[in-house]
Amino acid sequence: MNSGFPDLLSLNLFRATVREGTVTAAALRFGIGQPHATRLLAQLQRRLRLVLLVRSGRRLVPTDAGLLFLEEVDRALAGLDHLADSARTIAADRRRPVRLLVQSHLAHGLMPKVLARLAIASPELRVDLDIRQRNRLTEWAGRSASDAILAMWPLDIPHGAGEALFEASYGLAIPSRHPLARHSQITRRQLAEHAFINVRPGLSTRDRLQALCAGQAGTPRIVAETGSVMSAVQLAAEGLGLALTDPFLPTLFKGDRRIVFRAIVGSPKVVYGLAVQDNRALWLPTLREAIVREGKAILATSFAA
């Protein structure tokens, strides 16, 4: 090396010579000949301007300077070993799929766009999706080995660091022949005047509909109940009634002339966030950016008339 800094082979060879007692034995460990090893050790001592080894009988033993230098070599090579271990860990982590636990409507309405963006930005990154309704996320998070959870907040989950990503509002799914379809926005007073498809007890959308209608014109008139918001919107598309919907499902019905989606004036904001086990994970910035970019793009058009 022109800089005069010892190369790794010379340092390893010096350390092995101290341990083995002979240059021949040390050279065998690195698959080089004894003459080459002898030249490397001589060059090392010349560069350092130190006598590191002296002969004692048939063995080479370290001088006082050699012992002091050996301590520094051990410390330096231990650091390099740690770097190698870190590199192996990073490589293994990049090969392992990122396990995401995702609230159901986000999995259907947002994640296809997110995964398409990730395939371009990080083609080596693989994501495994586990999909659950929000009322089952807490239970599932406690027993699954997920790396991150994407859901509506607040969420009582035994996970690590978390952050809010964006705010959104719920809107209304309206059959295209319904009288409300001609409005660009729907007021809360209008909600209780029409028939609704509702979701079953225990789902947050049911509570949200009750809260939106409270104090306006009584409780909403329910003509059917179903187990998910997706199903409620599908029934609305068939003309059975109105359905309260999150802002991500409308993207699945683009081009469907049977149904329109409208904003509700005064609809409370909800927060979507990402909770992660390790906020230093290499994939996290890429995943976060993809979720935020695609999420905000969808929100900008979800309930546009």
C-alpha cells in the first residue's frame, strides 16, 4: 500500500505468527507460501519502523512493541469482524420479507398502489401482507410476528415506535341514481333522511355513522347490515341504500357507473399511522414514503364530485 498503512493480510499474518510461533504455520492459514509471508512481515515492520518479532529458538516471539501493537491489531480486527457480521445481518434482513399487519380497507384500497411503487423503488424488497379488520388488530398484533402495523389510530397494540402518517375523512357511497348523487357534498342533516347499509356492531364505521347522524334528524334508517365496509359499498352499488365509507375503498370502484362517492360536510378527521418493531429498519423510509405518497394521492380524489 502506497499510503504506508498496513494491509489486512499483513495484520492478520502478524497476529497468526504470534499465535502459531512460526511464519510457516501462519502462512498455511491464509493459503500463501512461507517466502511471501516472510516478505509481508518484513514490509510491515519497515512501514511501522518497529521490531515486532524476534527469534527465540525455533519460534518467533513478539517484542514488547510487538505485544503492544498486537493489542491494537486485535481491537482493530475485532471491529472489522463486527462490520462483517453487520453486513451479513443486513444482507439477511434484505432477503427476509417485511411482514405487514394491515387494516382491511387499507390492504384493499391503498396497499396495491404502495406495493407497485415499492416494486420500482426497491425491487429486492418483498412484503408479506396479513389483513385484519380493525377490531381484530389488537388481538392479532399480540400473537403475530409482524414488523409493522398500518391502521387507523389510536390503536392499543404491543408494538414499538409509531407515527401518524396522514389525516383523512370518511365519505358517502351513493347509488348513481339516488337523489343525493347530484350533490357535490352531503350535509350531516341529509344523512338521516335516507336508507343505509350499515356494518355490524363492533366495527368503528358503525359508531362513526351513529355519531354523524346524532342530533341532526334522528338515527339513520338501516335496511341491511353486513360484515365489512367493502361489502356495504358493494350493496350500495346495487342500489340498496347509502353506505359510509373510508377514503380508500372508492379507488376500487373507479369506472363503476353504478355508484358515486361524495364528501360529508363536517365529517370528523381520522388518523392513519404506522407502528414498527424497529424504527432503524433499512426498509422503513422507503415503505413510509410509498404509503404517504400513495395515500395522499388517493385522498385528493376519493370524494371529488
